[in-house]
Amino acid sequence: MSTRMLGLFMIFPIFSVYASEYTSTTPYLIGLSIGIYGLTQALLQIPFGYLSDKYGRKPMLIIGLVIFFIGSVVAASSTDIIGIVIGRALQGAGAISAVLMAFLADFVSENQRSKANAFVGVQIGIAFMLALLLGPIISVSLGISGLFWVIALLSVVALIIVSTLPNAKPKEQYALSIANIRKVLNIDLLLLDFSVFALHLILTCSFIAMPIFLKESNIVDIKDSWQIYLPIIILSFIGMLPMVILASKYQKIKPVFLSAIALLIISQILFYQIQLTYTSFFTLLTLFFIAFNALEAILPSLIASSTSADKRGLAMGLYATSQFLGAFVGGILGGWIYNISNLNSVFLSTTFVAVIWWIIILITKQKTPIKQATEN
């Protein structure tokens, strides 16, 4: 999961700055290039999850990683931004996130599952943080094309890892029907699905604007951006630990959710309103990632603990669909706003989404599955 997500994320901190190297580039196509992987992920998570329930996890993991490799090669070989869009779409078509999470749940005992899923969520956060560091360094040394070749290599590494995993036997068979889909659409799961949708929409939308602001505000040269991202990574992981402990050990799910979303709102409003300097950018991005990492760690454990074993692949598919659909909508929304208005307005739109999310969490009561998840 971490190796693959690192490959998907590494263009985030640099692409909107270097996209001008490709022919036919527009602000809208920049956003589409960054977010298009989310659309193909969203469309294929449920089929991959269902097929993994029927035929086993490992075969679907291999198929997905091969498709991801092909997409990386297409992007690495492209000179037109349309080729990047196609390559990123193919990367997303290897939609194995739900399969991986179901695989993990298959091999971890019930009383340890929430911890294991939280650990995976933390690893995804680490992968994103590493992407912020490695993306600029690799692109300066090898160019954008070289970065995509490195991403292709990462998919090969992921395939090697998958080859060492045990075979997960198919679960009891069921039909992919409306009735079975309804079983994984209770209020708690829908709330979690919306939460991950909003979180990744805000993330993708924000990272269309942030690299450009780094450059235009003369905060730091893009090739040296790791120097600001590295301390942010460290501080944000330290900052999110109390929130994760409160949520998992002391069952304070709703207060933690509201606090984390409030941090997102504060960071986005201030990104929109104030003149960015090194200090302000550093502080606001640290707040943003404290909230992002905490939510990324908590959400998967709640999903895994709220579904039965035979439907887990399907439930994870719906969750991952929401996650990547959020990334796609974030890319489209950010690119569209950048195209018709100005870059600063991107943060106004993310603030609006976060406020709606906060209100929904505030007025929604916790049901039994979430309580069980926190007890685990």
C-alpha cells in the first residue's frame, strides 16, 4: 500500500509547477492530470473488491499492479499533457486499495484489526509525506519523465512484495446485487465514506495551489522544498498522536473528528486570507497535516470493524471509491477554479467543503458499529 501510494503521490508537490514542460498544458488539464487517477480508482474499487471476495486477494493485487506499471510507463514516455492524463488514469485503474485492506483484515485477529488498519492509515500518511520530500528531489535530478520511471520501478517493488504474501482463500460466495450493496450502506459506513471523500478532495485541491504559492511567494525554491516539508512531516506526526490516542483508546471519535476538521478549516481560511511567508506557510501546512494524518489513521480501522468478513472486500471497495472520487473531484474543482478565477480562490472552495463536513459530523449521531470499532 505504502509503495504504491508513494508512486501516486510523488507528482503532487511539483507537477503544477513543471507542467508547462508539456505541450497543450492548461490550468484545467493540470488539475485533471493530478486528480484523474481518482476517477478510475473510484470506478474500479468495487469491482476489484468484489472479485477479490470471489477469486482471492492475491490475483487481483497482481493484476492491479501490472496495470499501474503500464500507466507509469505511458506517463514517463509522454511529451503532451494528454499523455500524462492517460497514464495517470491507467495508474488509477490498478484499483487495489480495497483489496489490500480486505487482505489485511483476513489475516489479522478481530481484537487487533483496528490497530492494524490504523497502522496502515499511518503508513499512507507517511507515504504522502515522503512523496513531498522525494518528488522535488527526483524531478530536479531526473526530470518529470524520470520521476514517472521511478514510479514504475516502485510498482515492480510492490509486485515483488505481493509475491511473498500468502494466498487468501475466497470467502463464501455472494452475488454483486443491490441487496448486498445495501448491507454495506448503513449510516455509519456512509458517514465514513463521505469523510474520506471530503478529506481527499481537500488534499488534492490544495496541492494544485500550494506548490505554485511556494514558488510565486519566494518562500523556497521548488527543488529545495524538502527543507520545509521535512520538519512539517515530523511535527505533524507528533501532533496527530494525541488525537489518535483519544480516538482509539478513549473512544472520543466524534470530538476528535470535529477537532481535526476544525484544524482543516482554520488552515484553509488562513491560506486564503493572509500573505504567505515562510513562517505562515510552515505553520498552516503543519496544522493541515496534523488533521490529515489523524483522520487518515482513524478512518480505515472504523470501516474494517464495521463490516462482516464475507462483505469486507465490498465495503472496502465503497470506502476506497469514495476516497479516490474525492481526489478526482478535488483535482477537477481545483483546476477549474484556478482556470476561471485565481489560485487563491482554491482555498475558499476547500474551506466550504470542510465546513459542510464539520456540520454533518456535528449533527450525526454515532451508531453501534462505530462504538464497536473504538472498543476494538
